Amino acid sequence: MAALEDKLVRSGDGYATEYMEIASHELLERVAKRAGEKGTAAVARQNRDEEEAMARAISSKWNKIVDLSLEEAGAKVSTRKPARRRARPTAARRARVQSA
């Protein structure tokens, strides 16, 4: 089970790293904007967008990572798909629902 735990921790570390990079790029973008460095701000924003896309890609594979890790460890994996989380309604959607 230690190998399974190590694999899952490494996956989580990759995800956390993406968010550390997102924070760094966001901070750089803010500094660059305030300093009037439009080019630097644009590059920081582009890099942040790429890191956010990678974080979404990692999180979209959590169930597969868990299933493969459990199978590798010899555990029985449920064939039932986990329930999807429902997105929280936006303020605009809540306003439409309330006015209807």
C-alpha cells in the first residue's frame, strides 16, 4: 500500500506545483501591470493560462489515477462511475431562476 500512497502523493504534488506556478505568474502579471510593463504582463498571463489548463487536465484524470493505482496494488475497483460534482450556479443563473 506504500507504493500506492507514494503514487497518489506524487500526483497531488504535480497538481499543487501547477497552482504554485499559477500564483507566481499572477503575481508577476500584477507587478508588471502596475509598473507599466505590458509585454511582461501579457507573457505572465499567457503562462498562467497554460498552467491553469494543465491543472485542469490533471484534475480531470483523478478518478483514472486512483483506479489504476488501486488496480496496481491489487485492490478491487468499483465499476460504478462516481457521481459528478454539480457546478455551483453563478449569480446570473441564480437571478434568472429567482425571477422566473
